[in-house]
Amino acid sequence: MDAFCRIACDEGHPITMEGLFAMGQEYRDNQCKSTNGGSPNPYDSFENTYETFLNSL
């Protein structure tokens, strides 16, 4: 990611790793809001089918 940011900056597009992480977080948050009613931690509520199966054994 550091190399990507350096190349982007050299080409005139000021991008930092912090900015990339922030954009990724914002994308994830917006995606979750649109599909799960806006839960702040929607992935915490999704069940892991494999884990549920093993627990049932």
C-alpha cells in the first residue's frame, strides 16, 4: 500500500494510507447501513454456519 500511495502521489494524486483506510471504513459502513438497517456492528450479528454446526455436535 505504501508503494501504491507513493506512485499515486508521484502521478499527482495525493493519497495516503490513512486516507485509504478511512475510505474503506466509510465504504463498509455505508454498505452495512444499506443492507442491515443501519446496525453499527452488523457483522457481529451474523451467524457462522460452520461454527453453529460444530456447536450442535
